[in-house]
Amino acid sequence: TRFGETNQIHWVKMPGGARYQLTFFDEPVSGAKMNPDPQTPGFIFGKDVGGSEFYQLFFFNLASGEYRMLTDGKSRNGASVWANQGNRFAFYTTKRNGRDWDIYVGSIKQPEDLQPVLESSGSWIPVEWSPDDARLLVRKYVSINESYYYILDLNTRKLTQVNPTSEKIGYGSAKWAHDGKGLYLTSDEGSEFRQLKYYDLATQKSTVLSGHIPWDVNAFDLSRDGKYLAFVTNEDGISKLHLLDLKTKKEIPLPEIPLGQIYGLKFNPDGTKLGMVLNTPKSPGDVYVLEMANNKLIRWTYSEVGGLRTENFIEPTLIHYETFDKVNGKPRMIPAFYYKPRGKGPFPVLIYIHGGPEGQYRPFFNSTFQYYLNEMGIAVIAPNVRGSAGYGKSYLLLDNGYKREDSVKDIGKLLDWIEQQPELDASRVGVIGGSYGGYMVLATMFHYNDRLKAGVEIVGISNFVTFLEHTKDYRRNLRRVEYGDERDPKMREFLIKISPTTNAHKITKPMFIAQGLNDPRVPASESEQIVKAIRKNGGTAWYMLAKDEGHGFRKKSNRDYYTHAVVLFLERYLIGNQTTKK
């Protein structure tokens, strides 16, 4: 949580107890992984410098309050996972060549003696140690639609594929069964959605556990004794918690849980409590604990909202609007979350486009949205255009490769929907988005320039070819799977054709561009070249460059400056001299 300039790690001893800050760095930290060995109390965390994403791993000793770096200080490292005995940990690193993710194992007592256990091409991630700590479950990630699980024998270094098949499968989470005889995992094998399954290692057969739920299982956790399995489904963008009795295979009734997002599922060591984070459009994320004995949900933390009255915050309505193509003879419907200000309108509109592109807008708490709604009278609409996750793997593939601009057409049809709403002002519509959402903002601006007033683009792609050529080595092949391979002449020609830099002359409405100088994903050159192109054509382009940030703004001072600048930009170019009735 962040009570100062950056996110740091805090300790809370009891429900509603005072927080005790443990780390005090200028840079944000993440991923506190507690050592299961009580004789060595402490946790591993990750930290980079200036948003570079070259994360280093550190061990924080809770007994002494001291910390030490475990990795080389140069490469990208992450996904640390403790052995069950707490004497070893595994993680991935790019230290071999800066491109491939190898897996290393080491001990906090001798971090200088880290040993590679898997060196191979591609992106490999350690997932979990087997109950006897002799094997390591690892994942090879290719794309959101294609990944592979393997079991690595730590003595022989032999890799054994889990569920070998010729079908491309998109796997999610996976965990060992408590007896080591099988795995619980999520996958879209034979289904549009990621289902929860049990995979028997001896028979190599899978049993579906969530087949009755036509939505993705986003996350799950197992109690250490193997009695319970908790999982969260993503149902049209809203989280729903399920608790399964693994002996009876029946769901256990749960107390009422606030409608919103649920993440960070974790059973305590003896399986009597289930921790989670709950986040709603009206309240920031807070830690809750479900006590299994009495089926009560206990709140542990109380996030602050600066003295504001949360009952005045506005919740979105889930809508669906028709787009340009059909499914089974009927118009395809695009889901979107619509935040409507109080009052009569007509309200100016800001369309928020998520990144990814395989992301999904889900209604988390967003203080900036609430400011737009309550203080500026701006309606916010967040669509999940084709290519978004959460709606089945066929929907996810609808914008790949040469179908890239079909998702932009979905925004065009949203503009049609806005024109039909009497409370909305179709003459005052803007777009905002970051990363791939930044590309979507630029593409929407040049395709529908005459229907828009302004655009805000954060760390966005302005030219697919230069992006693919200059994104960091360890990301390049992953992005080629999604966008296309720029080394292929035909694909290169297409990518250049649809890139915003090629079409910048069509953008005549004001733009706000924001960028982190150290961005390893979308280099700062992507923002600089589109700003230059728009200005060269006589257009208006505000440009903010944060020199100590990367892919987005994580430091409060930079975030505040950006937020205030965007408010000023929207006041001038979206709202203009018009006011809405309240």
C-alpha cells in the first residue's frame, strides 16, 4: 500500500490494527513472499529503479529489520517461490542473454551460489514446489492463448510435460495437490473459458470442477491439508468467490461479499482462514479474512479516501451495444461499463480504452473517474472491445494480426450508441487509454477525428514496426505473436499502414501524450515521434515526460502532476465553455 510517495510493504497484526511500515524506499516495491520456515522469518520482495522493470530480488529479515539483494543487480528477475521447507527459493532471470527467462534455485543463506536448473529459449516461470520439494512445477508462456506446464525433476533436470497434446491451450493458474499425485489448474482446453480442473499425473486424465460455470476461473488457492479449494470466477467483469469441499466436491455457502473485484486469495497455514483483497467502485482495495469455522468475513484493513463521503461515489452500469458484425445471424454485442454523472446533462463523454491488448476493463475503485464524474460532470464509458479477455477465447482472437483495426471499429459503433443517448453530448466526446489502449486512442482519433474533441494517450504504441524493433528483447517474441511479425514483408507493410504515425495528418483535434523515459515495454521514442508528427502538421500536442518512470506513473508526485494536467486539458478541450446541468 502507499501512504507516501511509493508503494511499500506494511505489517498488520490484527483486524483493524495499526499498520506498521517495513520498507522505506524511493522506488516502489512489490511481491512480498513470506518464508514458510518460522525459524527464518522474512520475505522476498522485488524492486526496480526508475520504472525500468529490471527487477531485483531482496530478502527482508523480520527479526533484524535488515535486507539484502539476492540477484545480480543487472538482469530482470521475478516470480520467486519458496520451497515448502523454506530453505530454498526459485525464480526466473534473464541474466544469461537478456532475452530468455531461465529458472534458478538458491538459498538466502548463500545468495552468491544461485544455480540454474532450467536454461532454455522462451519465457519460463517457476510456479510451485512439489510437496516433497523434489520437483518444481514450471510454466512456459507463449501467449494468452498458448502456454505449457511442465514438471522439472530437480535431481535429474528432466522435464515432463503436463497434459501433452497437439492442441494449443491457454493455461492459467496451477497448484500441486497436497499428496503430490496430481495438479489443480485452469485451462481453456475444449472450452471457450478457462475451467478449473484436476489433473491426475498417473492417468494423465483431467476432471473438470467448474464446468457448470460459463465464465473464466481467474484465480484459486488450496488449503495445505487438501480439504478446501477457493476460486474466483470473472462473470462479465465482476468477481464471484466460490469455496469447494474437495472431499464432497460440493460448494460451501458463503457470507454476503461486496460486489466488486476479489484477488489475492490465500489460505493460512492450517487452512482455517482464507485471506483476500476486496475492491469495489466505491471503496479502495482492503484485506478481508474469511473464517472457516463460523463462515464470517472479517475486515482487516481500512483504506482512506481523504475524508470524502463514499456514498457519493458513482457505480457503473453494465451495458451492451451493437457493433458492425454479426454472430449466428444476430448483431455482435460489445460489453461496456457506463459511469453516469448525477444531473440532467447533456454530459460530455470520456471513453476509457484498456490496454493489453488482452486486458479487460473491470470496475475497480478509481478516484480519478470519481473526480471526472462528481466534479467535472463528465460521463465515463469503458468498453471491452473485441480482443479483450474474459469473454471466451474466440472473442480474444478477434483482433489478432490483420484484424487489428476491427477493435477500432467497435469504438466507432460506441460513438453511434452515444449519439442515441439523450443525456450524453455527442459533440463533446474524448478518448483516453494507456499502452495498447494508447494505440487505440491514437487510432480512434485518426479514424473518427471529426466525431471527437480530444484524446489522452499514455505510454502508447504509435508505430507497430518501431515498437517491435525497440521493445526490450525479452518481450519481442511475445508481442509478435499478438501483433504480427514485422520481419515478414507483407505484415510489415500492413503494420506501417495502420500505425498512427502514418496517419498522424488525420489528427487535427488536441492530444495529451504522457510517457515514462525508462519504459522497457513501449519506448519513449514511440511518444516522441507521434508528438513530433502531430505538431509538424499544425496540431496541438501536450507532452509530459517523467524521467524517473517507466510504463506508467507509479510515484505519487508524478501521478498527481499528470492527473492535474489532464484535468486542465479536459477542461480546456473537452468541456470547453459549456457546462452541464446538475
